[in-house]
Amino acid sequence: MADTAQTTHPPGRSDLSRLPELPRRSAVRSLLRLWPFARPVRARMFTAAFVGVLASCVSLVIPLVLKWLVDGPVAARDPGGAWRGGGLLLLLGLAEALLFGLRRWLVARPLAGVEAAMREALYHHVQRLPVSFHDRWPSGQLLSRGTTDLQLVRLFLAFPLTFLLINGVTILVGAGLLLAQRWSLGLVLLAPVPPLIVLCSVFEAKYGRAARRTQDQLGDLTTVVEESVLGIRIIKGFGRHRSQADAFRRLTRALRASELRKARLLAWIWGSITTLPELAIGAALVLGTLQVADGALSAGTLVGFLSTALALRWPVESIGFLLAMSNEAATATDRYFEVLDEPVPAEPDREAAGGNTTAADTPAGAVAPPKAPAPDAPTPTPTPTGGLVFSGVRFRYPDAPPNSPPLLRDITLHIRPGETMALVGATGSGKTTLTALVPRLYDPTAGRITLDGRDLATLRREEVRALVAVAFEEPTLFSATAAENVLMGGEDAGEVELRRALEVAQADGFVDALPEGGATQVGEQGLSLSGGQRQRLALARAVVGRPRFLILDDPLSALDVHTEALVEAALRQVLATTTALVVAHRPSTVLLADRVALLSGGRITAVGTHHQLLRDAPEYATLMSGEEEAAR
């Protein structure tokens, strides 16, 4: 848009100077927010957890069989018993493998469904959020939340969540078996537990912050890559590939430094978790050997004891990276819900009569229109009932400084039914912002807008956008066919309406000349087309649905003089049957209108025909004379 808001970084965007001040959050509390999405598959998840615990318990039976085997058949030199013991060990190993395979099968498909449901919820929510949200959030941050972050969440549900439970149960059962077999040696093996708990607590806090930093930086990097791809023509045209490469290199190096910090933290905790239990196992082995030599302990008991201890090595050593994955998933969950927690403007009740909305019906950052004008506000004149009416409209962008003056002040304007009104003003005067209020891309800070006597604030957005069509100066096309891009403007439009719209926009000629006609893919952002072709398709999209209200933001700026004249001639027929507000910069566009409104200083300062304003409004005459001279 020509008139843009002052942007601020979203809460989730990387800001390295402020990151140390971020409040600590509970990883458990963050991960519990995933429950509504996991609830539909809870039966399979609980079954998978039970199967995993059962498989882990089977692995702890193996040391008991070894103890019996050493103290029994081996000590008695009984080959038959040894064969039976070996066969039992083989069966236990196969059972453990099959159970873990079953656990994996139980969680694979449902968790893919959970990820898909979360992604769909995020996409649906982002589509419903007001434009002011998208003004503040870089697209790369949203993309990383919908891709990388959700992959981390799915991995957590599939692996760390289950194995934290499985390994926790394994450690508790194994510790009980160790104490039951030889309590003195068991205490030696359990001695590292208190210091490990302290180390894990410190690690979790440090790693959580490092993970957040990394994921935010990845979102910033995604934004740069996306912008570089979409703006590749600008980069090449101005020879800015080196500066873009330098910016990308700085971000990748910062991301590399953060990843290395995560790696150092993981190496530190992994080394600690490995070293302390190994020292305890070594001490227990020495003490156990001495007790066997003294006859106080059987060889089978020592073998079973050490086998149990070795079976617990993996559950203990895995704690480090399971905690790391859990913290990354908790951070990803926080980032996901930062977007999902953004409030969606409440729609007015279908039964609501005319009047103003409540605060709940207003987008974040906007203030609901008051029921009576403020004491210092001018008293509006009686509101006409037909056409498009602005009554005392004020607007300030949601993220503008609180004490800054509003961009639009006391806009009062009546566009009669079937009339075309041209909106003229200097660059930055707020023309684009004013037109964005009609389709409710933004809501007014104060005042009201009516469509044929119906307060815009009392209409649901679906109703508003069925009545109002918009063509912006900077046309946006999607990676679809030319026909599909045009038909986006009319839900029930068919081939007849498509041909009519293309003819009005003088786009039928070049569309028919495309390799596959209207079925030709126009490419991302329509960059395979010229600026004028994109603008004509956008104009066709605006008129295809035969809207009652038409908002055109300088829709002919990219057209040559000959094509502009053809489009204007065809557009006059459309404008004759609709109520239109047209942002105009050139006299040729102004002449399409029945009347002209001059926007200056955030107010409508003059309304009249083109010739009246040339005579009576010096500012308008200056603007038009400048345009005419530029045209010559």
C-alpha cells in the first residue's frame, strides 16, 4: 500500500539485544498446550507408551535370567540348562524388538495427523487475522512456525514424550532391582542421581534460551531468503547480490554461533550424564568383585547386578538429548501459540442493527467507534442513507505511537448510489488507507462508514467483501492460472463473467495469446507477466463478480496511454452500474469520475467536479497541473 503503518517487530522475532530480558517459561506448561491437538489420538499414544514401558521392562528381565544362568546351569555345568537359558534370552530380545516396533507403528500415522491439524489451524487462523497483524509480522517468521516448529513438535510427540516416560519407568524399576539384589552396591550406583538432577535443571534453563534464539534466527533467515527470491529482479537489476550475500552471511554466522552454543551445552550435559554413572558403575564393579572374592556375593548376582546397571545406561544417558529435544519442542510450541493467541476480531451479531461495534468487535489495536462524538470532535451532519458514506471517520494505525496524530481526521464524505468518486491527494496523504477501510482491511479508530445505510461495523466481513471489490495499485497474483486469478473475485462467476471481466480490463487479448490461454500458469506473484498485464488481471478480478461497491486504487498506473484509453472506455460501462471510489493521480483517471474529493492533511478539504476544483481549489489545481506537465 502507498500509506503504510509504522512497523514493529513481532513478539517472536529475533531481537538479540532484548533476548536476555525474555521471561523464563515452564517447558511443561508450554507442552501441555498441545493436549487439545493430541486428544483425538490419545488412545493410540497411551497404548504406545504402555507397549514401550512393557518392552523396557522385558529388557530388565534379561539380567535376572543371566543371574539364574550363571548361578545355575553354568555353575552346575548343565549344558541343557544353558541351552534353555540362551533360548529364553533370545526370546526376550525378540519380544523387546517387536514391542518397540509396535510402539513406533502405533504413533507414526496419528502424529502425522496431529501435525497436519496444527498446520491447518495455524493457516486458518492467519487468514482470519487483521491486516495490521501482517503489517507487523515478517512472512519468514510465520513460515518457520508452520514448518520447522511443527516438525519439532511432531518429533517430540513421537520420541521424547514417550521415552521420557519409558526411560523414567525403566530407571525406577531398575533402581528397585539393583537395591533388591544388593542394596549396598545399589546405593553406590544411585549416588550420582542428586548431582545429575541439579545439572539437568541448569541445562534445561540454558538450553531453552539457546533454542529460542536459534529458532527466532531461523525465522529471520527464512524471511531474507524469501525476500531475496521474490526480489531477485531488483537484486540483479541494481547489482546488489554482494550486499544481499553479506546480509545472508551475517545471519547464517549468527545462526551458526547459536547452534554451536546449543552443541556445547549438549556436549556438557551429555559428558556429565555419561561420566558420573560410568564412575559409579566402575566403583560398583570393584566393590562387587571384592565381595565375590570374599564369598559374600555370588558371581551370578554380580553378573545380574552389572547387567542391570548396563541396561540402565541408555535410559540415563538419553536424558540429556531428550531434555534438549523437549526444550526445543517447548520453544516451538511457544512460537506456534504466539500466532494462535493473536485475537481474531469478533464478528458482529447477524441480528445487530445499525450503530457502532463494541470493543470485542474491533481488531487488535483499533478502538471501537463511540456512540456519540467526542467533545472536541465536530458534530457530524445527518448521515445520508444511500451509497457509500463516511461520517466523522478517524484512523490511526494500531502500532503507531500513542500520542501521534491520526492519519485520517474527521473524514466526512458521501458517494451517492451509482456515482463514481475520484479521490485525489498528495503522496502520503492517506488515500490508500482510506480505501482500505471500505473492505474492512482496517477498521476506523472512530466514526462510522455505511454501505447503503448499513453500518459497516455491524456487517460480517464475509458480507462486506461480497459487496465490495478492490483493485490495488500493486497487483498481487497467485501461483495459479490466469483464469483462476481473475475468478477469485467472484465466487459464483463462470466463463461468461470471466470473458466480460477480461474484456473490460482489456486483458482478453494477451490472455488468449498465452501458451494455454486462460489455463496458463502465471507463476509466483505473476512475475512472468508485465506490470501492465498484472494490473489488468487485477482489475478484471475486481469487476468479475459485479460488485455493488468498487474500490480502485490507481488501477491504470502501469498502462500505456493507448491501453489506458481502451480500459477507461470499457470501465465507464462498469462504473455506470456500481458505486465506486477511485484513487486517481492523473487527469485521465479523474475524468472517469462524476465528482472529485480532495484529501489533504487527513481531511476531505474539497468536493466537486474536476472543473470546479480546478477553479476553486488551488491545491487540486497544482496537483493536476503537475500531472499534466509530467504527462507531456
